[in-house]
Amino acid sequence: MAEPFPLEPSLWAATAPPAPVTPPLEGNIAADVVVVGAGYAGMSTALHLAERGTRVVVLEAHEPGWGGSGRNGGQVIPGLKYDPDELEEMFGPERGRKLVDFVGGSADTVFDLIEKHTMNVPLQRKGWIQGAHTEAGLDIVKKRAAQWASRGVDGARELSAQDTGHLIGTDKYLGGWVDPRGGAVQPLAYARELARVAMAAGAAIHGESPVSKLERAGGKWVATALCGASVTADRAVVCTNGYTGELVPTLRTTVIAPNSFQVATIPLSDNIARSILPEWHVTSDTRQLLFYFRRDHTNRFIMGGRGPFREPNGPQDWDHLERIATKLFPQLKDIPIEFRWCGRVTLTRDFLPHLHEPEPGLLVDIGCMGRGVGLQSAMGRAMAEYVATGNTDALPLPLVPMKALPFHALHRAYMAGIIAWYRMQDGGLA
């Protein structure tokens, strides 16, 4: 897989606190658990294991947050693609209700961690609005608001077209709903601070230590870095998500990892800022190829959405987002774009996160579906409990076998066809 567009041009890399020092692995060491990947899932797993007194070592190919955890839009949205009633129907009343509670509390996990550990993470928590761009979208948001409200989410409610227009600042949506649990963080700051507090709790983190081999030997797991140094541990946890390679056979072929593209303006003047998301909500819409946008703590406007599956060639690959931003908010027409960046997300066939245990003592987590900040922070806590206790009830989802997507080698071609079909269905701004 080609390397993503460099991290340096992103807004988040330009404004995050310095990364903690995570020296490359040297020599051969022992641990109770080795974690591969220092994104939200890996760092949360390491933190919660270290707090239990477990000897945990994290190996990262670059630095904590280098991948999708440091490149996403920073929106902290609870839930999944499926509504609560659907999840209970899919998994049964007991497990389904447990999963609903888990994903419903995923945003709380993030904000509670930030508060508990006094993390240096700029944030807002004023709620998430999902705008409906069609009559079918209105049916979706009405149902979604009602189901979460019936499960005790105070303030979850349907929005009229007028209220949606006021709270977002555009008349391009027919209505929507608001989820008060949602919010936003500076995503790379959060990833780096997770690393800092995990290290403070006793975890060892080694950056610039790509793992070239993960194998079972003498009843232990041995993770060998490209440099030849290794970690021998009782258990291994793999959290590589959108940057998964060949380390675990078949894993890469179980997902599609498209790029999510984003742009950010210069800081807006007060009068323009007041006209866009005036109450500091974050938002995304009901399109199949959704757009998501917000203002950050410096009043920059940030717009995200799908772009080319390939790695970008230049600024023109972000033109569609700049065009859409000005269609939604004409007042942005002459506002310069200061940052352009992208990062890979993972999509599974059933649009659910997947947990695999292909061999005893090897736990694999993959799939975020655009909800990674909260979802993977909470998943890390659950995986830590499972790894420490062996109790499968600690996991919100059942362990499932890895199944390669049909014709995965052609995934770029058929993804292009799916994207074209979705664009026709979505209509409007694209």
C-alpha cells in the first residue's frame, strides 16, 4: 500500500501538542501483552491494560496517531450505522441491548478519559446534528431520534427544516436530528495524549518500529520489528485498521480502506463564524457518501468527505470539497483553504466493527466506519478487559472468523462503481 499524503500538511499536525518520545524498539524484550498499532484502539488497550498492572508493549510503524487516528475529522459520534432496534434484531435482545449501550456510551468514553487524565486536547461537546438531504433521509432521522430518545438519551430530538437551517447555517437540508452526546476533539492531540497517559501508567511504546513478523513460538507470541528486535508476550493484540498489511494473513482482504479527504480554511472572522454552526454543533448528513463538517476551536471551517481511492496527486484532488463547502455556505467563497489532507478509514462488508481471534492468544480489531474516535476508544477498554480476564462477555461483539471480501484484488474498481452509483442516488451538492 502506498504511503498516505504526508502528515505535516494537516491542520491537526500543525496544531497538536508535541508527540511523546517513543524510541524505536532495541533488543529482545518480554511482556505480558504486545499491541501492534498505536491508534485509538491500540493506545486505549494499552492504557487500560497498564492500569491493571499488565506489562504491555506497543509497537508502531511511525508514531502514535500517525494513521487514521491523527487524520480524521475529530467528530466524536456515538452509535453505529445501524439504529438500536436494528442492532437488537441482529444480535438478539440481550446481546443487542448490550451493544446498544456500548456504542451509545462511546462518546462518553472519550470525554471521560480526557477529563480523568487532564489531557491537553481542544474539544467541544455541544452535540451532533445529522442533516437529511431527501425525504428518505427525513424518515431515517425521525426514526433514529425516536429510538435513542426512547432509550433515555435526554435531548435527542427531530429537527424541523427551520431549526436545522438555524443550527447548521444552511438551507440545503430538509430537516435532521440532534444527538446531545456528540462533540469534537483535536484528533491528533487526543491520540498523542492517549500515548502520554498510557506511558505514564506503565505501558512501553516504541515508534518507528514496524512489525514484519508475528508468530507463535513456544506457547508465546513473538512480534519481530523490521530492525530485527522483538517482543515476546503471552498475548498479542493487532489494531492496524486502515493501514493493515500482510502481518495477519487474510486480514487486509476483509475490509476496504478508502481515503477520507478534508480541507480547513483559515480562521474565520467573527461575523462569518457566527453564521456557520453558531452553537458549535458538529454535523454530517444522510448521504451514502456523506459530507461532514464543523468549526474547530480556532474558528476554522473543516469539511470532509470521500475523494479518490488512490493517494492524492495534488490540491485538485480536494476541489470537490471546496466546491461543496461554498454551495452549503456561500459566505466561504473567498475564504482561503489553508490545509488539505486525507487518511484511510476501514469499511467491513456488514458495516460493523469486527473482532477476530484467528489463533489462541491473538486478538484482532478492525473496522471503524467513520465512528472511530469514540468506537475504538471504547473498544480498547473492552479488549483490555478480555485480554486480562479471558471473559468473552467483556467484548461488545462476538468473535467472528475472518472472511475475505469476494474479488478483493479488484476492490478499487468495484469501489469506483459503488461510489458512482451512490453519487447518483445522493444527488444534489456533489
